[in-house]
Amino acid sequence: EKIEKGGYEHFMLKEIHEQPRSIMDTMRGRLLVEEDIIQMAGIWDYQEKFLNAERIIIISCGTSWHAGLVGEYLIEDLARIPVEVEYASEFRYRNPIITDKDIVIAISQSGETADSIAALKLAKEKGAFIYGICNVIDSSIARLTDAGSYTHAGPEIGVASTKAFTAQLALLAMIALKLAKHKGTISKERFNSLIIELETIPERVAEVIKNTESQIKKIAELYAGAGNFLYLGRGYNYPIALEGALKLKEISYIHAEGYPAAEMKHGPIALIDENMPVVVIAPKKGYYDKIVSNIQEINSRKGKVIAIVTQGDTVVKDMVTESIEIPDVSEYFTPILSVIPLQLLAYYIAVLRDVNVDQPRNLAKSVTVE
Ligand code: G6P
């Protein structure tokens, strides 16, 4: 096992560090910048289905569900196809409306999650075209679906998903861009500049790990004793707030909630005082001004803000206790970078709390029963 961990103390830390590589592996052979194409047979062979789909429904569980939410933002924003994201466990039991004009995409690291399998079977029965995004080759979902694309993140051992998640995000970005190109919802020039940028994302991820890890270790020491955490984000980074909170809960057993930042005023704001650390994902993108005012609201209630900011940001930096920088990239790709510090924060807090990081209590890597 020591050898398998490659010198890291835990699989989770190893898998966090593998992300530049696993994202690259997921894009290899698909993102062909020189030819100006995204090559994905799973989509291309069924282009009629995809280009005529009236709706895409994404079903999944846990971390994969958070990837699905980012997928919704990406596909709607870029390719203008309506997308719904559902928990597989709810979808399967609520008599959903599914037609043969729908595409149902299951996202699953293991490809074995019982609820996701059942939801897919239901969609298939109702005539939808079913598509799988799985990490484990030849898994049940991969075999059940009409078509699909693998994330090539490699085996993920830590129960808390890290590299499978960022691989899912990279894959969803490729799907959204490919559909957008063929639907004509983005210009050729924009497509070209976005794929050039996407290709550099693994390097940016490596920079985030290199530049933030020691800082995050120190932040973890300051906050490892906290009883609660709040995570806030907007737009593309709202699902990342959910994912950051989930990571912390899973492995540190600290209660954490993720919220869309603007919803704070409808509840969580009541919880904010000097004992409430609030992680705010605040890249200098679309909703920046609104996030700044959310931070002011937290400050005036003496909450402690740990902010994820764009490199060179000064406004948020001056307002908060801790700020962690990520490189400046297009908004579409910010989730792949902003989640990295949150994975590291959860990891280092869990280590300080002496939790079995790779196998937290009561959780399973793959939930194959209901
Ligand atoms: C379990 C795992 C999570 C995972 C979820 C969905 O809860 O502990 O890490 O996100 O299942 O798993 P899947 O394999 O379908 O992505």
C-alpha cells in the first residue's frame, strides 16, 4: 500500500496531486487544438440525437451530482440546450416526464451507484437516449448506456472524490464546447480560443497546487477546531461551494453547508458570527461585485472569510482574513481551479483532526445498494 501511495501519506493527497495529469489524460486524443476540433466519438456518432435534443437530463449522486450542476451551466450557456440536473435517487421515484427527445446523461465515477443505475434504466424504458460519463471502464453504467465517454482519471481509491470530479468537469466542458460548435451557438473564433485555453488548464491546476498548498496547511491549523463552516459561491462556482462543503463533511466530520451566495440572506446569514468561518469563492468574473457585497455582509457580522480570489485581486484581498489565489481563466473553467484549494483545505483539516482520511466512517466509495 505504501508503494501505491507513491510517497504520499494518503491516497486522497496523492489523487489531489495527480489532477494535472488526470485532466490531461481525460482530454488526450479529444482536444485537438491544431485541428481545431474536439473529437468525441460518443457524441459524434450520435450527433443527430444531440443536436436535436429538446432537453438533457443529468442524473447522478454525491460529488458527481455537483459536476452535473456545472455541466448544466456549461451546456445551457454555451450550447443553449435546456438541461436539468437531478439526484438519481429522487428522479427514479418521482414519476418523471421523459420522452424520446430527451437525452439522459448519468455521471458516475464508479459506474456502479445503485440509484444512478435504476434511474438510467427508467429513462431507457421511457425511450430516452442514455449516455454515460464514467471513470471505471466497463462498469455497469458504461455497459447499460447507448453511448458514453470515459473520464480517464485512473483508479480513485480515496472515498472522497477529487481527481474523478475535475476529470468530469473537463469532460463536460468538452461536451458543451463541442455541442456549441456544431449547433453554431458560439463563433469559430470563440471555440478556437476556448479550446486553446482549456488545453492549458492542467498546467494551471499544477500552479494552484504548488502555490497554495503550504498556505492552506496554515489556514487549516487556524480553523481545524471550528464546529461549522459555510461555503458560498455564485454561478459556475455555486456547485463548487456545495462540493467544498461536502469534502469537508466527508472527511473531517465538521458540519458544513454550501449555498449560492445570494441565498445567504434567506437563512444562513443568521448563523454568522465570529465563530463561523465562511469560505467564499470569489473569482473576478461575472458576479464579482455581488460577491464583494456578500463579503461585506459577512464582515459586518464578524464572520471569518477565507476567499478564493483571482491572482492579482486587491479588492477582496483587503476585505478578508485569508485569501487564496487562483489563475485568471475564463469563467467556464474556474470550477476546475477553485475546487483544488477546497480539496486541500478539507484534507489538511481532516489530517489535523486525526480522521481516517481515505476511509471516513459510514461512507463507501461506491454505494451499490439503496
Ligand atoms: C459515494 C462516494 C462519493 C461519490 C458518490 C457517487 O457517496 O463516497 O465520493 O461522489 O458515491 O458515486 P459515483 O461513483 O456514482 O460517482
